[in-house]
Amino acid sequence: MYFLLKFAPLFLAVSVCHGWLFGDFVGKQKELDEISLWPLPQKFQSSAVAFKLSPARFQIVYAKESSAGPSCSLLENAFRRYFEYMFGDLKKHEKSRKKASDSDLVELKVWITAADPECDGYPSLQTDESYELTVDAPSAVLKAANVWGALRGLETFSQLVYEDDYGVNNINKTDISDFPRFAHRGILLDSSRHFLPLKVILANLEAMAMNKFNVFHWHIVDDPSFPYISRTFPELSQKGAYHPFTHVYTPSDVKMVIEFARMRGIRVIPEFDTPGHTQSWGNGIKDLLTPCYSGSTPSGTFGPVNPILNSSYEFMAQFFKEISTVFPDAYIHLGGDEVDFSCWKSNPDVRKFMEQQGFGTDYSKLESFYIQRLLDIVAATKKGYMVWQEVFDNGVKLKADTKIHVWKERPQYQDEMAQVTAAGFSALLSTPWYLNRINYGQDWENIYKPDPQNFTGTDAQKKLVIGGEACLWGEYVDATNLTPRLWPRASAVAERLWSDKSVTDVNKAYNRLTKHRCRMVKRGIPAEPLFVGHCRHEYKGL
Amino acid sequence: MYFLLKFAPLFLAVSVCHGWLFGDFVGKQKELDEISLWPLPQKFQSSAVAFKLSPARFQIVYAKESSAGPSCSLLENAFRRYFEYMFGDLKKHEKSRKKASDSDLVELKVWITAADPECDGYPSLQTDESYELTVDAPSAVLKAANVWGALRGLETFSQLVYEDDYGVNNINKTDISDFPRFAHRGILLDSSRHFLPLKVILANLEAMAMNKFNVFHWHIVDDPSFPYISRTFPELSQKGAYHPFTHVYTPSDVKMVIEFARMRGIRVIPEFDTPGHTQSWGNGIKDLLTPCYSGSTPSGTFGPVNPILNSSYEFMAQFFKEISTVFPDAYIHLGGDEVDFSCWKSNPDVRKFMEQQGFGTDYSKLESFYIQRLLDIVAATKKGYMVWQEVFDNGVKLKADTKIHVWKERPQYQDEMAQVTAAGFSALLSTPWYLNRINYGQDWENIYKPDPQNFTGTDAQKKLVIGGEACLWGEYVDATNLTPRLWPRASAVAERLWSDKSVTDVNKAYNRLTKHRCRMVKRGIPAEPLFVGHCRHEYKGL
């Protein structure tokens, strides 16, 4: 159940002298069973020597060399959060005057090494999330360049703590050196097909942090509803939301999501998908969508964004100018998937435009024409963009730093990953991780196995894989069932994207994931069970 | 979207004179859209004439002819419950002194007609659940023989109430005459594979009442754990539960479940499945299970209940004597499914016994030998019994009133239903309703379609079909995900078992069920969405 990666031969030798434990350790299984790191760190060694943690004495403090101190509210907030995860409600614990024993771990020293700890910054694709963690009495030390690595290390530290038979928190002597395999590890939630109340989004951001996810891909609007309140075009949500007051995200809601995510080292990348998937946009913005025709007369229904009107691009310029200021991340997801050409084909003005442009009857050229202009508009806001794979497949000219999001099952996603990276673009994978799709039984195994670099290509191509995202499309989920459907199935993706590629043993993963799921439950996340069994601390909600 | 069953031609004529609405009424669709009865009553007619209900004035009272009055705590409790479902928290509403207008519905008169209203009784398989409901200003009248029919009518009345655009509760002039198609309409929950906290069970009993289910089949123990605290054999749960204090049902928990169910007209039928599915029993009771052998020596593992020892039967006699007093229902479910013969075959004492009894190598004869003795033991407690179909399939001699529970997929359940009823036994169906099995998409349709009487047989055979049960086995569900996985999928079974057999239109059902699901959500049940959309009152929990 335990792993020692990469440096196993080295540590094997050392272990004889120092009593370190690693690999499938015989005899000490019970103590080690209590530990259940998820996702598994890159380098990890643990000893049978255990220290006790007293909630009345244990503290998380700053190392004296640390560039971040008590004025770093992101870390202060994280210290409180992890203290509560480990010891429960703070108020219950009064400080003790009794002296700690020699077998106590009395503090975790957090040592931020970079000149700028980034306390008030935002995480990015370039963020260094690595950390080093040493647990030994009387102090544990967590060392990271900046707050983002410290957040990951705090999660790991809290996962090392386990209750013994007396209910006392213990932690074993441990050395960890850790960093993510992929820089982009995301979850897509869809707040259009069903509105997701703020507290559902926030709870899932908490669960994401427990799994070291670092991107919340917010598929915020789509055909069925437009819950985003735009300051520039308030009629979009007034006319396009399920309800203009109860089923919308206000500017302050959006700010809260972004800040809540930031505090957990999570980027918020909004998706405003065009030109398809825009039915709800058409309610508020006249002439934005293409009028479909039935023979020679308008049918009263509408298709994708109308690509032949200048007004469409003027709208997009204003709209994305707002979006670029509301969302601090360097990237916006522009969608571009599943454009249905039938409406465009039915419209005589569109057909005429096609002729004028010399597109013949190839409507993917019209789609590219639209996307090309949109990309130029967004590039002018200084944002980078992500797009679904169709945009690449259709040969649209893309900025070099465009991220191509692979999602289609046919042709094989491995071929698409190879083609995208062969063309020199960064790719991220979602095809095997459409978690809205459910099956009876332990389907987490099929989520766990796929590797985003498992395609035929050069090392340079493999390096262009920046990660992946678990997607929970909203047809069948809302506040009633979203969280247990996502967790712990998304945890399988979390380990695939964080841990070393050699971490593939499903049986070992099952044991750790079962405990990790119980830990999420203990922390208030209604993560569903993997199989028959129970948790020491069961879910207390309904 | 509206139905008028059986008497449609008659009412068609009448409607011209009196303005009754029925069938797919054109023009009045909007008002009628607000109504969403589930399960659909047997006979139903509604008019466009609407009355208003004021929470400050509306009352549920007893008709002066009613045999039940304010001393009937079951009804008092139900009045309060349905008042809250319709108007929200009671405390918010002070009585008004203003006079009601002519378009107000000021009261629902409940009229119990039987000499014994059964206020303190328990529902049974013979219970008359029929009721008649007339809504007209100033009073609605709900007439039923006893409290059980009144409970069903109260649910229907509350479903007729809808909010208009001002948020005012309205109800249309309506006549309903209703009764269930089948007498046994159950839900099986499994509290062994995962422990189910009391509040999860109670919430699901509430949801059952909203769907007119009347049997809670409590699959309370099984291989993985034994959460039932037995007064006679406390070691069963002490040794067999996941945890002897936190993962058990105390006698008072069991009483509470039974009483909570009774208040909602729901029978509690416990299942203590033997001789298989008993691994957890063996922890507490020495020699109860068959020791398995590896060659000529005991392997240390155990199989089904040991059928060759008298002590096994002595234990069962004492145990079921307790069960027969703890659970008031006339029936106990004795299981009898999936007996694995391999352990019996491995055991030399069992083989010797087989020889002595002249069973040859037919271990189903040994199984029948055990079951036969068990049935005699349980019959002595004056209880009737239900068994899984294997007991019938193996030719065990059964009391005439035994209920055979059909669950296997092969051979076809239709053949099994035919064989069971041809042999003169009552049958109930679960095969198509294993709701633990999930599929992506709108799988409620496949749950909705099967009809338990859809097999080749005589009218007399069809009459022996007493109903069915939706089963939610516990491998993959616990408090985190059970309720949204069960609802509204189980609602599809509810309508199949209550409404007329002609009610089969999936599109019409979709519209009603979508609203019924929102109603459950409004009442605090986290029933999952059928598809894209929203509810006026979304789920407020996490």
C-alpha cells in the first residue's frame, strides 16, 4: 500500500540503518493503514516512529526564515482551515499550559522561500506548486517557494495525521518531496443546464483543494440558461436565466467564487461558448443569433451566433472586454464546439455571404471565419484562450499559446492528442473524464487508468500535454446530487494528473481512495462510497 | 397532460354542460399545467374554476359525521404535516379575522366513515386505502373508510394545490375517486452493506408517503454487518455491526422507524435473510455458520447457517420469537436467496448428513430442509412470511398465504410470475426495479414501463399479483447519495403500482413527474433532476 517512487533503490539501502518504512511494509501494516495520501506524492518515505498532536498545543507557525508571515491572509486562512480539518472546531480547544512530551509534534513550521510569497496573487499555469515536507519531533517543516506550494503541502500534512485507537491524532516521521506531474488539473461544472447554488460551487472548490485540483473550469452559460449577470448587458441574464433573481450569479457571487478559489490555489477559467450553445443569449440580445428559415420564410427559431453581421462582433468585443476584467485568470475558454450548420444553411443571407466569401458550401469555413474574428477580439483583451478541439480540427489560425481541449471519443482521443501536439499546440484531455456519464459498479477504475500522455509522439509532444479536466455536464445533476456524483470519482483524475505516471496500481489505489473518501466525508463533503463498508466518521447531512 | 380514466365517455357528455375539464384540454393548459398529480388517481376530473387558499384562514377539520376526531393523533399529525407542505412553517401564519371571499376554499373536511377509524392501528395487506375527494367552495371533502385512505387523500389534496403568479395557493374544482391498483407497494433499503443513519431512513419514509408507497422492506442485516440490536442476542450486533454503538439500530430506533412509518400508512417488513447472507451473524453466535473445509481440515472460513445442528434451529426459534414481537406487521421476510453450496459441499459432517437424509448430492434438498424447518418455526410465531423466489423454485412446502418475491432476471421474470401464481401463491415483483443499477440518461422510463401483470396467465393468476417493490441494494449507496439515487426513480414504480394499468404514456408522465420531483425538492427531499431545467423552489441543502 505504500510507494517509494524513483529513489526506491537508494532509500532501500538507507532504510536498513534508519528504520524507514516504504513499499508494502510487512508487520507495520496497521499503523501505515491509517495513512492514506491522495493524490500520492512524488517522493515519499515514512517511518514507524509516531508523534502525537495535541489540539491544545499544536500550532501552525511561520519559520523565521519565511518570506511570508502573519500578514499573509491566504496562509492565515489556510492554517485555520487545516487546523479545523485535523482537530475539529477551534473553539473547543483551549490552550494548555502543560509541557509537551518528547513524543509530541508541537508545530508545523511553514517556510516560504521566494522573495515574493504571492499572498495576494493568483495562481497561474506557470505556478510552482512544489513543496517539501519533513515531519520529525518536535517540529515539522513545510518548505515551498510560495503560498501555492504551501497550500498543497498543508493538504498533504493534514492527510498524514491519523487517529489512533484512543482518538488521539498521530503523525509518523515522514519525508516528502512533491510536485505535480501536470500543471493544469481541472474540474468543469456546468451551471446552465441546471443552476448551481453558490454553496454547491464553494463546497466543490473545497473538495477540489482536498484533491490538489487547481482549475475550476466554469461552464457558466449555455443553451438552456444564462445565469451570469453582465454589467454591460444585464438583459442577457434578465431574459436568459431560469429566473432573473433566484437563478443568477451576481458580480459579488462571481467575486466570491474567484476569491474562495484563490484561497485554495485554484484558478477560475470561465467558458463563454460561442457560436453554438448560445440559445439563452438570444433572449436578451436582438439579432445576435442567426434566424433559421423554413423554405423562404423565417421559422421563428434561431441558430448559432450570426456570423455575417458586424453587430455580432461589436457585441462580442464589448462582452469579452467585461469578461476579461471580471475574471483575473490569464485564460478564457471560448468553447467553439458542436456548431450545428443546419440553421446557417437555411438562411438566404448566410448563403449569400458564403458565396461572397468564396466558401462554397463548406460551412466549417464560415465557422472558422467567426472564430478567427472572435479570437482576434479576445486577444486584444490580452487574454489567452482555450478552445474545444473542433476549433483546431477546422484549421482555424491560432495563437501559439492556445490550449486545445480534447473531448471527442471519435476519432480516438489519442490520435487527436498526437495531432494537436504535433502542430505545436498545448493540449489538455477530457475525453475519458466525462463524469456525468455513469455506469453501475466501480466505474472509478476506468476513470483512473487513462494517461494523457499515452499516445504516439515525441518527447517534445508529450511535454505539450498540460493536463486534463474532469467534466460534469449538467443534464442530470443539480444541487441534489452533484457532489456525491463527482466525488470521489474525480479524485481518480486528481491522482492521474498529480502523481508520477508509474502510480497505476488499482488495488492499492482502492485502499487509499476508500480512506480518502472517508476523509472527505469527515470534512463535510458528501462523497459517495466506492463499495461496501463504512467510515469512522459518517456523513452527518441528509 | 390530463387523464380521465375509465369513465371518459360519460364525462365527455357531462362536460359540455358543467364546464369540467379533462383529457388534453386546449386553452386552459397553463392553469392545468400547475397541477401535477403523482401517482395519477384512478378517476379524476377537474374544472378551470379555481379557489384560493389563505394560510391565515384555511383549516383541515373533521366532518361532523366523521368517526375520527381530534383524539386521533395519527390524523392530527397528518393535518399538521400537510398544512406545512402547502403553506410552509406554521408559526408564520396568524389567524385572520377577515372574512373569506366567495372564491376561497376555507376548509378541507375529513370524513372517516368506518366505525373503527384505526387511529391506533397498523396498516396491513388488507387495508382499504381508497378515498373520495371533492373540492368545491367553500369546503372540500375527503371521505375515506379509515385513516389509511385519508392519508392517501391528504397527499392528493396537497398535490392539487398550486401557486399562482402572485405566490397565492390555488386549487381547482375537482372530483377524485381513488384506490390503489396493487395492495403491496414497497421500497427495499439495505442497511447492512452500508449503515443508514436513522434520519436517512425517516426522510425516505417521508418521500414514500409522497408517492403513496405503503411498505418499507427493511433489509436490515446481511453479510457485511448486523446493525440490529437484538435483546435476546446482543452479541449479534456487538460483534457483527460495523461499530457496536455508532452503526446500530437500538430498540428505540426500530420503534421510531415503525411509528414514523405507521403515521404515514407504511408497513415495516423486516428481512432477516437466512441461511445465506449471514456472515455477520457468525461473529456473535458460535457454531451458527457452517465451517468450510479445505480438504480434510477446516479452512477458518464459514458458509451459510449450519443446517445439520439442532442448535441452529433453537437459535432461530428464539431469535424469530423476538422479531415477531418487535415488528408488528403480520409478515416477516425470510430471504432464502443465493445460497452458496460450496462450503456445505466441503464439510464432511454436512456430506454425512446428506447421506443419512438420502439427499444424494442435491444440496438444494438440504437448503429446503433448512428452510422448511425455519418456516415451521416462524409459523409458530403466528407471522406470515415472504421469501425470495428461490424458496419456491426449490419446491419447499409453503403455507398458502406465503408471498413469493420475484427478483431474478433469468429465466424471464414473466415466466416466474406465471409459475408462482399458477401454483396458487401470491407474487410480488422486483426484477425490473433494482434501482441500485444505474445507467446514464433518463433511465426512469425503463423503470416506468414494466407491468407486474404482464405475463401469460388466467385472471385468477393475475389477481394473485399483490404488487412489487423497488429495491435499492446497498453496495454503492449510503447517507451521501442514497436519497437522490432513489428519487424520483422510485416514483416511476409508485405510479405503476398505484394507478390504472392504462396509465402508460411516458411523455405525459415526464411532465407530471418533473413537477412531482420539484414538489419533493420543495418539501426537503433531495430528489435528483430528470433532465435539464429548474424548479421554482430549488433544493436548499448541499
